[in-house]
Amino acid sequence: MAVSSSSWSEFLPELLNAVFHNLNDARDILNCATVCSSWKDSSSAVYYSKKFAPFLFVSHLSSNEDIRFFDQFRVLSPGKLGFSGNQQAWVCGSTLGFLLTVNASFPFEVHLRNPFTKSVTSLPPLISFEDVQRLLQSQAIFPDSEALKNFVKKAVSSTSLLDDEWVVLVIYNTDRKLAFCRRGDKQWTDLESVASAVDDIVFCNGVFFAIDRFGEIYHCELSPNSPKAIPLCSSSPFRYDSCKKYFAESDYDELWVVLKKLELNDDCDFATSFEIYEFNRETNEWTKVISLRGKALFLSPQGRCIAVLAGERGSREFIKDNSVYFIDGDDPSIGGLGPQNLSVFEWESKQIMKIYQPRSWNCQMFWVAPTNVLQ
């Protein structure tokens, strides 16, 4: 008697959805997406509906790092991604779950690498920046590799990289200027409408935004013929505040501005605290967020900043309610040479607990929130 067999790719979508909805680890769902097209479609829908906590990229992860830390967080590292973070390519940040990398040799090619499917999208090389050309001319004998490694401070992408109209916007160089490229461009185009150094950039609800060190917010129109940054006509409570500012996306996709403040406490020591403001698109006004009850916010200078529901399945229950998980210490993208660490700020108690400090002094860490990596 012949034994019938069927391909796993022929499973009914309803059955696949039921199975994938019972997977509690984001890595399992992402692995399922690589099996075949039908699994990819079903697993993608499940992954995005669950809104998992982001992955944590760690540039220098020792083989004997603390196992408990690795179990608590979904960690990405160059060694596990099939390329070296020290010699062949520098990892500079993340957008839409893709890693922005720069080749360590001339002409310093720039790519967006999908850490899950291994696909690669090419962007214009660093050498197309006039600032890089001047830097190499002034250091013809001994180029400053650290300056090139940290030249791009942050990158954000508009939409799926399969879209013909995709755009990538970056903050670059020590004076934190803006530039962008579109599909097929051979060089980066400067966006010169922002007068001050840029603290952060984001693509939210179909719009690019930039915020400078004085709290001025710009709507960035990146048309091929007439790109410009237009000041957002709304008074903000954080205008002229000198603290570090982040853009973040709420769990319901609204735009937040997060202020990271250093204030003197009763012991005459500097203590870190946070304030959050939400932008109302209908009234064009900012409202202070009083609590993160039920949520956790993830902040890092070079990755996507996003709020997720605390206690989501797949987080191994490490997410604390009403908390901010942030990368602290000396940021290498602004010339810092000291160690970074991962800490959590508890909103109600205002207490900070250090979770992890890498053993390597030049370790780089940032959050990676997959959005379009399953395309």
C-alpha cells in the first residue's frame, strides 16, 4: 500500500496560524519565516501582531558571557550573524530591524543587512560624503578608523526596502548633520535646513522627523528635487531644554519625545530621570505622559526607540512594568571612550538598576526592533 505524503508548505493557513500563535519566542517565529513562502506569510502576520520586545545588539559578546543575561534578552552579536564586527564590517546602528554596516576598507561601502534572512541592501559609500573625503585627505598616512567607524550616528528608513520609493535618513559626523539617499543613489544628499546639531530622527506615521539639541522639531520632506526640513509649528514644553532627547514610538504608534535628564538628588549626586511627551496630530499639541503603566520603553541612541506591552509572551518575563530600559554610559557615536551599560529606570520609585555591563570597554549596544525583516 502506498503511503501518502504531503509537504509542510501545504499546511492550511489556519493550522499554521494556530501553531505560530502558540510560539512564545520571537526567534522561533523568525526562524519559521525562512522555511517557505506560506510559512513566511503566516509567521510574519503573527510576529507583527504580537509586538515582541526588541532584540539587543551587543558588538563584543564574550563566549563565556553570563548565561542568565543571554537567556533574559534576545541577543544579536556579529559572531552569530556570520560577519565580524571588528575587521570586515562595522555595525553602526539599526533601522526596521536591519543592521547598518560600514566596510572597514576603502571606499567604505554602506549596507543594510537583514540579520534573520541574511539579505543585503547597498547604500552609497561613506567616501561619497565630502566630510569623509576631507578626513581622509588630512589623515592620508594614518586614517582615524574610529572616526570612520562612528561617522554615521543613526539611520532610519521610510518603508519596506522592497518599495521603489524607500528613503534612508542619517545623522552623521561629530556636528550631527543630516543626509539622505533614495533607491539607486550613488551618493548621499545633505539636508541643510537644520541649523543646529540633531539629537534624533524617526520615521513615524509616514513622516520623517528630526529634533535638534534645542528641542526644535522638523518635518523632513525628502523629495528628489527640493528636500527641506520644515520647523513643526507647535510650541513644545521641552524647547531650549539642554538634556538629551529621543524620539520614540508608543505601543499605539503615536510619536513621543523622551527627555533624559540629569538632576542633583538629596545626596548631591547626579541622578538620571526621564520625561515623556506625546504629540497629538489633531491638535498639534504636546501632552505629558504621566505613567508607563502596563508598558516598558526601550531607548538607545543608535537603534529604534519603542514602547511595548510589559509581560508580553516571548520576553521570558524579564520586562518590568512601568519601566525604561536604556543604554547608558559613554556613547561611542559621540566620541565616548568609556564603557556602556544596560540599565532599567523604574518610573514610580525613580530608581535605576544596572542590568548588564559588557566586559569589553568599547562594546556597542542598541535595540533592534524588527519591522520589515520578513519581507
